[in-house]
Amino acid sequence: MEIIRDGTVKTRKDHRCHGCRKVIPAGSTVYSQTDAEDTIYTIYMCGECRKWCGNCKECFEMDGADEGYVADCRKERPGRG
């Protein structure tokens, strides 16, 4: 995977948080990452999930860190965040 763009953006439409699957409303300032693998895609992460992950990226770097991985991590490690 190659990271093309990484940072905060203001959304122009509703998106789903990649970490918890909750809707991020249009006009929100959120973390965004555009990646290229077999295709180019962008993920969005709400502030709550970004805060939970911090800069460790432990969950994100897990094999198979699919959509909802932060919600799953919060259930498994409730005292961490």
C-alpha cells in the first residue's frame, strides 16, 4: 500500500468513519488518508476514533484492519482510551 495523501480535511458530503462506521456529517473536519493498492481509495476517521488510536496505529497495522476496527478494539480493550 502506498499513502498518497494524509491529513485533515473538511468533508463536502457525508462519509462513514473507517474506525467505528458512524456517519461523519458533511462539513466536519476529520482525518483522511488516500491510499493506492489495487485501486485508489480514501478513508475518513472521526475525531473520537483518531483520539483512541493516537499515533500508535496498532489497530490499523493489524492484518485485516477492516472498517470498524477501532470499534472492535474498544470492545476488546475498554480501559485503553
